[in-house]
Amino acid sequence: MTARSFSIISVDEKKCVGCMMCEIVCSLTKEKEVNPDRSRIKVYGLHSYIDLPVVCRQCSDAPCEKACEYEAISRGKNNAIIINSDNCNGCGLCLDACPFGAIFLHPETDIAETCDLCEGKPVCVKYCPTGCLDYSLWENSLEAKRGTEKTLYEKLILN
């Protein structure tokens, strides 16, 4: 994968303690209530000793955008994936296309949602107490250093 000139939220799973602070501040920021079910980042316990925050990787080829038949997914400020709720019918094609499981349906509206990077100031990164989340240029991210975006997830899920 070639270097990209935009930022992503990078995840260092070794630093995550499963506190779910990222889910709490995301839901509070986006939904004005503490409700992790409405967060745009999810923390999954893969093993008793591994917690993995899952957040939109802002893929350069964006399979979610390609899969959407309703032109509801595009790029916004900071090259972030943006979902236009007026065009989204909740069909789930983008959920199926996302290789990371980082697109979710809102539990009440059934409209697709994903991380929009909080206009370049992601609150999950700001309030992560262990620093497992980092907002940086893709070429400086852990994903770039490990080879590809998907390598981390494949290693954790398949092992």
C-alpha cells in the first residue's frame, strides 16, 4: 500500500485496557448522551487479555463507498468518510463491505454511521487514558509500519 497524505486514528492494541472511555466520549460528543451502543468506535474483547478498539480506517480505496448504491458515502473534511443520512436507507451494503467492521447502524434510526474524525480533532484520541489511540498521518501510523491496515486485525482475529 502506498503512503497517503491524510490522517487516521491508529490503534495500538497492546496499550488498550478495555476502559471504553473512547466509546463514552464518542457517544457523548455525537449523541449528547453516554451510550456506547451509539458510539462510532467500538471496543471488543478478543481474548481475556486483548481489547481491540475498532474504528474507521479511512481506507484509500473505501470499499464501503464503492458498495453504497445510494451515494450516501463520500469524503469530507480531512478526507474522512462521511455518511449522508438523507441518502442512506440502512440497507447494510456498506457494513458488509467494510473489512474492519467499522460501520454500524444507529440502533434507533437504522442509518449507517462511522467515525468522521471529529473534524480533525478526534475526542476518543484526546481522552484515551493509555494512549492506545493516536491521530497521525497514515504513513506515520502503526498500520503503515506493520505493512497494511488489515494485517493487525488479521493477526488478532485469526490467532
